[in-house]
Amino acid sequence: MTRRVSNLKPKPWVFRRLPVYLGLLLASLFSFWPIMTMFFEGAGIDLGPLWSGKGFSFVSGVPYYSGGFFPSWANFRDALLWGNFPRLILNSTTIALLSIAIALVAGIPAGYALARSKLRGMGAMGFLLLALRTVSPFAIVLPLYLTYIRIGLFDTYLGMSLAYLVIDVPVVVWMLSGFFREVPGAIYEAAESSGASETQIFWRIAVPSVAVGIAATLIFAFVLVWNEFLMASLLTGAATKTVSLGVWSGVGEAFGGLQSADWDAINAAGTLAFVPAFALILLVRQYLAKGFSLATTD
């Protein structure tokens, strides 16, 4: 009987890990609560009384919430079927894919060279390339705006795609260099001993070996471009406005016509714009973590 009682006692490791679990729970709530609020508001669920602290009352001793818990999909349906929201999605997708295609054409060979070359200074060059990713967009968006106005690239798919190379190329090169570096050196050496040229090694061995890494890098770069706001706010107009800018500008402009902001509709559009990026990141999350860990080790 004594043994049974002792088995019911909590194990010491539970208490040691409890602060960690609580910290992870709080961090998760801090991260996901804005997204959950955006979804609730888009579905017509009124959270205002909850935030005011006056939403709960007792009716005949029964707790009652005076907010609106009557979810509706009307705002999501209207965003997809009416107005300019589908065009915003098309614009963002076109710009992102074009920019990523250019970044991959330049980034795959560059990542391979960064991983394989034994020249001095390649490591410093890699860190310098990554440091370019930390440059504030404010430092380059105004010169780009003035240049695009003069050469006719303002409010064009090509102009936005080229501007986003500042975001894409450093990430693509840095991540792919890690994937190329993961390929065992014995494979490269075996190909060289068989008389294969560097070009043949690149196309027939290196690129097929990191195909999954290329796909993961593509998706991550796509999400970066999809969520970008500052450049889109200054370099696009009515023809190429992206979904992030369209959601921010409000229903009056995003969905056609002039009207006051409808926050439920804005939140519904924001939720729909968030879903593709979130789904893609979940799809390749393990490869992204692997790519970043490999890129930071040499």
C-alpha cells in the first residue's frame, strides 16, 4: 500500500520543467493571440466587451457574456468573391514568384560557390552578404522610388520583383550554402576523380542532392516577399498593389468604392492573407530549421 501512495507523488522533474512549460505557454499566447483576435473579429465575434472588463454579468445567477458570439463566414466569403482582394492575391503571387525565380538563378550558383570554394575571404563574404539582410528598407526604398519614377519601373511587376531581390538574395545564398555544405565531400571527390568538371558536378550531383533544400528556401523567400509592406507601400500603385498593402489600406480602398473602415472585413482579409504563408511555413518548418543551422556552421 505504501508503494502505491509513493507512486502517486509528482516526480521532481515535473517541478523543474514547470517554469519552462509556463514560459512556452505565455510565449505562444503572446504570439498567437493577435492572430486569434484577427480571426475572431473577422468572423464577427465581438471581443470588445471582453477587453472592457464589463462583458460579463449574471442573469439569475448564471454567467452571461454580453459580447457577440455569433460567428459568421460572410466577411471571408465577401473578401474572396467581391471587390479587389483576389487581384491583390494575384499581384502578390506574381511579384513573389518572379522575384524568387531571379533570386534562385543567382543564388543557387552563389550558394554552391560559397560552400565549395576554398579561396580566402569566402567566409567573410558570406557574413557580409548576410549582413546586407540587416540593412533597413528605409535606406533603400527612397532611392529606388526616385529611380523607378525616372526609368518607368514604378508600379510594375518587374520593378517590385527587382526591389525584393534585396530581401531574397542574401537569404537564398546563405541557406543554400548550408545545404550544399551538407553534401558529403566524398561525393564531390568521387566525381572529380571520375573526371567530372565543376559544371557537371554542380548540375548532376550538387543540385539534385539539395533539391529539398532548394524547395524549402523557395518557400521561405516567398513568405518574406508575401509579408513585405514598406517597399510595396511606396513602389506600387493601383496596378500592382500587394495583399499586405491592400489589407492595411482598408476596405474602402481594398475592396472597391469609398467607405469608412469596416474592421470586421479588414480582419477577415488579414486572416485570409495570413493563411497561405503560415501553411507554407508549417509545410517546410523542419527543413528551414535545418537550413539555418547548417548555414551557421562551417
